[in-house]
Amino acid sequence: MAAPETPVNSQITDAVTQTNVKVVAEAPAQAIASLYQVSSHSAGLSLQNAVYSQQALNQISTAVVSKAVALIMSIGEKS
């Protein structure tokens, strides 16, 4: 036995339809905005990683130069 049809006010169905259309219409803009945010975040992280790597290499470079200078200075002492 089929359920009896209940009449729904046309203003209600129109409001629901307009809301659905609005959500579907805004979805691409939301997706692009999310994509831009994720891209910006990943670009920022890659720059932070580059800076960290450069700082680490500078520390290693300082240690290498110090050791090289110490070796050069010790050459004259051995003679």
C-alpha cells in the first residue's frame, strides 16, 4: 500500500531548491580556494625547508673551514 501524499507548501520546496542550487553553484569556488590555500601552505613549507637546509650547510661549512685553518696553521709547527 502506497503512503499517502502529503501536500508541501510551494514556498518550502522553492526555498530548498534555491538553497541546493546555491550550494552547487558555490562548490567550484570553494574547491579552488581550498586548492590555493593548500598550494600556498606547501610552498611556504618548502621555503622553510630550504632555509633550514641552508642554515645547516652553513654550520657544517664553518666547522670545515675551522678545521682546515687549524690544519694549515699546524703545518708550520711540525717543521
